[in-house]
Amino acid sequence: MPEDRAKKHHKDRMAETLREEISSMIEGELSDPRIHFAYVTEVAIAPGGKSAQIFIAIDGQDEEERETLDGLIAAKGHIRYALLERLGKRHIPELVFTIDRSQRFKSRMDSLLDRAERNAKKTAARASAQSAAQATSLSAQAAQAQPAAGQKDTEP
């Protein structure tokens, strides 16, 4: 059964509000030294609204990602309490933090596609150069096979 439009709209608004509030907390309010520069890319709320998956993009190496994720998991209770106070809601969903690596995958796919495109251009250039060389050699052979314009063909 399709979800009611009003419920979907409420869930989308709640997800956007959570994204904005958690982003502002990560940027300035959390003083955990393990939390490096990170931002919230997406919030996915479960259909019942009991839990929310928070996708975090972290600028840094794998070790910084792990440290930041550990810091956010440690601060989960504080974040939920602050959200409860700020939003004035009766219930704040359980927060599950996940590292969002989609930008890395996208950049890797872009580089692979660029490489494939360059290889295709090189292959096409080689093929056209080879066909031009073959056409030149065929025309030279054809010119040699034809008798010269000033000579008459004499048969014995």
C-alpha cells in the first residue's frame, strides 16, 4: 500500500531538519578531538520513524574516517538529547551513523571512464592512421600498374 502523502512529506521534512541540525552540531558544537571535518550528506528515516541512518562524508584518510565515526558514535546520546531540546519533539529517532563513500566511488568511476575514453580515442586514431597508410599504398600500387600516359601499349 502506498505511503500517505502527508506522512511522506512529514518524514522528508524531519530528515532535512535532522540533516541541518546534526551538520551544525558537527561543525561547531561537538568538541571531541576525534571528530575531523565532516558533513552530513543524507538522512534516511525508517518507515516507522524509530531510527534514522545518518550518512557522513569525511574529508580525510581511512584512519580519520574511523576516528570520526567512533567520535560520533560516542556522542550519539548527546546529539539525540540536543535534538530533542532544539526540535521540541516527543520522540527523536535512534541515530545510526554510516560513512558515505559515494563521492569516492563517483570520482573513481569518472577516472575509469576518462581512461576508457582516452584509450578509445587512441585506438581510433591508430586505426585511421593505418587505414590511411593502406589507402596510400593501394593508390601507389594502382598508379604503378597503369601505363604512363605518353607511352603506347605495343603488343608483339
